[in-house]
Amino acid sequence: MHTLAKSDPRHYLPVLQKSLWFAQLPPSAAQDLLREATVLHLGAGQQLFLRGDSFDGIYCVAEGGLRLTGIAPNGQENLLSVISPPTWFGEIAFFDGLPRTHDAQAVGPTVLLRVSPARLQGLISADPQWTFRLAVLMAQKTRLLFFALEAITRLDTQAKIARVIAMTLTQGGTAVPDLAASSSALNQGSLAETLGMTRQTVAAGLKALQDQGIVKLGYRRITVIDWARLCDVAKIDAECPAPGLHQEHLPS
């Protein structure tokens, strides 16, 4: 069987199919998207874009991961999220035409798929339903935002930690969690940054989850042992993301 080169976006199709958004595209649309994509490699710590940069296309994390950060008024960097395969992102600036909302930096050797603005416009010109499809992608991010707001307002410390772990593994409910490789780019330090907690508080919460047999802690590594119980602590549906989260219903 012919093996696709790593410079060919189709090489990453097994990873991309774990994205509910991508997997539920019409087959012809998915093929068109990959045909317009190019493969981009980043080294550890390399910047993809900075807050304030102009829109330069949409991306998908195929390997590795990205830290999304912002700068507080006092100059301190705040970790907003850690994204990993198979997350598609960057569509917000496509819709509003405004600059990037945050900094994006590779947490290790990272492979991205990029669809440039010109190629994106080509897709839309050939098939106007791409505007709707990108709107669905952005709506999924809105759902993630609501999950985060809910966690801030009503969950206890342990539930907040469990929810961040679960949402990272499913990329906010937009990807099927790979529980055979259920470690993520999250660790004690990044959890503390994401939640705005001290490392001591996060360490105590993680130890409690480990003592319950829900996670296993290793060096810069958090592995989920019991997915259902993690979701129970996080107060989310253990079936999240549901296989039928979205089916493409095109507007008339």
C-alpha cells in the first residue's frame, strides 16, 4: 500500500477524523479542504502568531500542541488554553476581520495544517456552504467558552481541574478522546496557569483525583485511568463528545 508523504495533508487523515467537525463534513468537502491545505512544521517554543497579527488563515494541529496565551495589564503572561490534535482554529478572525486575539506558541515539535486566506476564499467561491461550515466550527468554540464560564462560577476546585483535563482531551467536546494515549500537553504548571490557581492547590486536587483512581500522575504528564468517573467529577456527560454532536444541515 502506498504511504503518503508527511508533506501531504492526507497523511494526517487518521488524526483529522477524530475531529467531529472534520469527520462530519461531506466527503467531497473534506477532500477539498485537504487539497487546499499545506503542512507547516514548528519547533519547540516557536511562535505561530502573536496577538494583534492579521488573519493568515485557519489551522489544524496534526501533531504536537500549542499554548494559547495572553498578556495581562501588568505584563504577566496568562495561559488561556493548550490545544492538541485534531483541533481546528483561527476562524474567528476570518469572520470579523480583526487581528488575532492571543499568542500561539508550539509546546514541542508541532505539525500544523494551514489553509491560507486566498485558498479559503477559493473554497467559499466554489462552494458558499463553507461559510456555514466555518460558522459551525466557531459555534463549537462558543460552547467551550460556556463550559469554562460555568466552571468558574459554580464548580469546586477538584471539579474545575477534572473539567479542564476532560475538555483538553476532547478539545472542548469537539474531538473524540484518544484514551489509549490519554496524556495531554497539560501538566500541573499549565493547569495552575489555566485555572488561575496556585500550584499547591492544583497539586492537592490532582493528588485527590489520583487517590480515587481517576488519573495517574507522572513527570509532566497526566494520564486518565477512569474516563467515566473523571467526567462525573467534572459534571459533564461521560459520552461527551456525543457521536451526533453535529450533522451538516445546510440552510436553504
